[in-house]
Amino acid sequence: MSRECEVRIRFCSPEGVLARYFTSFYLAEIDVPDGGRIVDYLHPEWGNLRFHDGCLPEAETIAGLRLSNTRFAVTGPSSHSVRFSIGTSRVWGVGLMPLGWARFIAAPAADLADALCDGEQDPTFADFRPLAESLFGPEPDEEAELARLTSWFKARLGGRVADEARINDLHAALVDPEVSTVAELVERTGVSQRTVERICRRAFGFPPKQLLLLQRFMRSLSHYMIDPSLKWIGAIDGHYHDQAQFVHDFRRFMGMSPTQYASIPHPILHAFVTARMRETGSPVQSLDPPRD
């Protein structure tokens, strides 16, 4: 596997009412010399749709799920890292807010939690296949591709999503660092715990307690990714009792120790986090608040 590559990222804010459903649309242009491939690890995130032109990705989850040779790759809401390799290519990504999953995806998020899907084959994503087939033209054209992407989702907006206000209230509470327990989550949203659990299954993919643990972990990981000079001890979220608890979570969610992760080059994820922080003010999509 080649370890040299150039990565260019462009983040695009969805237009108007679309903004409430997506963290971002983004274009990644990856150049790996001599026909090589580069390896990196996705971190836990909300659901994503990725459309590929050029070298197609290979990916594998901690649980051993594998995906390869598809132009249209889907990751459900995830609680684990995904190891992937890719070569020279252009990739349009669509980051779904929990509300966006409830709006545009036909299956409950819990049904596809930690899943890797071939969107060209999985019946859940049959409606997206014409987009995957038409997104890229014969020559690269960022503006035309973005226009196709935007038009496709605008044409499918429809009416309001069931439980829309509750999904956004729950989302806002989850990304608030002051909320650290399920009881606080229930109090903040003003609905019963049973309702919280139902909405989490439909739009977020995981039970509320696991979502809170993931948010705590992602705040820590993103601090380190933005500024590795902090070292792990300086990046750990204040809700961790001690470093051992953080290391336990790191192994659980990333499948390796913090030391192992720090020793591996992250050319693609580093470029994403750096560009995302610069262009959107948020390093990772799971920390984005809901939008009105």
C-alpha cells in the first residue's frame, strides 16, 4: 500500500431547507501515485452516502463486514471504526443529520447501525441508484455535480418528518457537553424515556446511553485530531473518570489502543478534519448541532 497521497477537500453547505437534513455535502479528490492505494480509518459518525468515480474503495468493519467494488457506498450510523483503502479517485459524500436519515432513508437507523452497504445492490437504497449513475459526467465538473446532488434531494423533500421537533431536541441535547446521563437527556427533551428510546432507534441508530458514550468519546478524539500536541491526557473529555476509562472506550469504538492509533498515519482523515474545522467550524459531523 502506498503511503503517499494528495487529498483536496471541498465542503459545501446544503441550500436553504436542505441544511436541516445534512451535516454537509463534500467533494474529496484523492491522488495516489503509481496506481497505489492509501489506508485510513473512519471514526464513528452519523450515516453517510458516498459516490465514487475512479478507484473504488475497499472497507472492513471491526466486526468483519466487508465492502468493495461499488460506486455507491453507504455507512449506517456507526459506533466503530471502519478500515478502508482507496486509490486515485473523486468522491462526493453526503453526511446525513439524524433528521436527514429519518427524512430520506426508508429503514430505521437501528436496522443499519454499524452497517456497510453496497448502495447499488441493497434494496433500501434503490431510489438513490439513478443519482449514483448520473452524478459524475464525462469530465470533472464540481458545480454541475453539486447542482445534480442538490436538485435530487430538493425533489424529494416532501412533508415534515414524523417527530421532527423531538428528533432535533434530542439531537441538540446529545451534542451538549453538559448532558451526560440518560436521565438528563430525558429531562432536556421533555418526553418519556420510552419515547427517547423509540426516536433514537428510528433516527440515531443506537440506544440513548450508547449515544452519550459515543459523543463523549468523539469530543475527546476530535480534540486530539485537531491538536495532537495535547497528547491524549490533554484531549480527554471532562466526563471521563480517568484515563483508563477513556482507553477502554477507545478500544471499544476504534478496535485499537490510543497509542496504536497515534502511530498510524491518517492522511485522509487528517485532511478531512483540518478542512472541515476550517470551513465549517466543526471537526467531525457527529458534533454538529441540528439546524432550524
